[in-house]
Amino acid sequence: MGDHVRITAIVGSYRKGGIIDTVIDEILASAREEGAEAEKIYLIDKHIEFCTNCRTCTQQEGESRGQCVIADDMSAILDKIERSDAIVLGSPMNFGTVTAVMKRFIERLACFACWPWGMSAPKVRKKRKEKVAVVVASSAAPALMGRLMTKTVSLLKEASGLLGARTIGVLFIGFAATEQRQQIGERTRKRARRLGKKLASSNPVQVTSHSSRA
Ligand SMILES: Cc1cc2nc3c(=O)[nH]c(=O)nc-3n(C[C@H](O)[C@H](O)[C@H](O)COP(=O)(O)O)c2cc1C
């Protein structure tokens, strides 16, 4: 990874200016201050169809992602991610997991697995993780409860892995639904900015894990 890190952030919240969006903005702003180039993609603005389980994309062998037969915005998003050094995946926790729009995106990552007919389980195409990732989640519940009792974070980490990224930081924001237009607190902002710096620096080795409140 060079000194000019390219970051693509995927926002899985329905609310522009909401908690997830704001935290991701802080991460990207601090990364940019360190010289990184960053782009944010709102899944709600994109045309993303459901994976239909046709498994066409999983039939080919090899490390390159399989070709999906659906013509929508997904392949352009994945091209962008593949050209990046780092990613941010963020989603509120709804009904104990990621949002529907984030889940729809994640199911379309089947193309990063090889799963020919006749094979009982998929195999991730690329074992090497050349990118780094930060995952962000938020909940009405206390952060620790959301983190420990649901699969929200593990799902986002699994998605990062499929996209070729090793998760180097997790930010889980609890008590994130007390006001209609809730601001993030100073601690959350600082943690977001620290993670942005970490993403912008090359090959961080340690996972930073935070639970905080909005
Ligand atoms: C449909 C729906 C389901 C939700 N389910 C949960 C839940 O299971 N647990 C929880 O702690 N918060 C839940 N919440 C609260 C959201 O997690 C919270 O509003 C969100 O993290 C705020 O992020 P945002 O500002 O980016 O939208 C839910 C909210 C909605 C609208």
C-alpha cells in the first residue's frame, strides 16, 4: 500500500446525515487530512437487485470475481472497491442485523466465492487480504449489547473479507436512536477520526475495537 490510500465507503443507512453517515464522514475527513482519497457510496441511491441464487457467478474457477448476469449498478460499485486499498462498511442494526439494503448488497458478493454445482459449500476465491477495512454499526441498544448479542458486526466483517479486506477497526455506536436528528458525541467523533487516520496509514497491524454511545 502506498502513501496515497484510496478508500471506498459503503453507507448502508437509509438516512443521509444520520448516525452512520455522520460517523463515516468523520472517518473519511480524517483520512483525507492524512492524504487519502476517499469516496462515499450510498446504497439507497443505487440500483441493486436481489441475488437470485442462479449461481452463474460462482461457477468459474480462479481468483477473479465471477460475472453476475444482472445488469445494475453492482458491478460498477465492485470495480470501484477493487481499485481501492481500503474500505468502510457501515450499517445501522435493524431487527438485530444489518439493514435490508446492506444485506442485499452483501448477498451479491457471492461472486467472490467459487461454488460450482456439485460442490456442497462455497470457497472464498481469494484468501489473501490485500485491503484493510473499518466496519461501523449503530443501534438503539447499548453498543455492547448490539455487538455481543447480534451478528451485525460479524456480517460486516464477513463482507469485508469477501471484498478482500482485513478488518482493522470496528466502531459500534449505541444509544443511537434517542432523537430524530441525533448528533454524534465527542468520543465517537474522536474514535471515528482515529480510525480514519489508521485507514490512511499503510498496513496497520492491530485491530482497534470500540463500543461507544452516540
Ligand atoms: C426498522 C428498524 C429496526 C430497528 N431495529 C433495531 C434493533 O433490533 N435493535 C436496536 O438496538 N435498534 C434498532 N433500530 C434502531 C436503529 O439501529 C437506529 O435508529 C440506527 O442505528 C440509527 O442509524 P442511522 O441514523 O444511520 O439511521 C431499528 C430501527 C428501525 C427503523
